[in-house]
Amino acid sequence: MIRERTLAGLASARRRGQLLGRRKGLSKAGEQKARIGESLYKEGKYSVEQIARELHISKTTLYKYLRQRGVEIGASVEISVTTT
């Protein structure tokens, strides 16, 4: 009975045009942490674990923020070696 009423309420809300679920995007605080995390990650001075600890977020969240900002993760720098 509870399930039926819940589904009926959700259907009614959709008919009225209400958006359901979590809002897309980040909060202002999340956006700020994403920017800081991106700059620290690009510097390459700190490990992902250190950055996450400093921002008080998990490593998974940091990676999510980096992907959302279009940062290439784990990109290794190619070094060209010439032999003579």
C-alpha cells in the first residue's frame, strides 16, 4: 500500500512538471574544492591521497571532480631519449 501511494505521488508530481531527484552539478563549495583539487593535481607535487586529505574528500570524489573538469587522469609525461 505504501509503495502504491508513493508511486501515485511521483506520477502526480511528474504530471505537474516537477523535477524529481538530485540536482545536477556541484554546490559552490564542491566547485571550489574541484578547482583547488585540479590545480594541486596539475602541479604534480602532491599525491592524490594528500590532495584528498587536505580537501577533506575521498579519493573517489577527487577523481570525479577531475573528470568533470576535463582533466586527463594518470597522464604520463613522455620523455624522448636519443641515442648516438
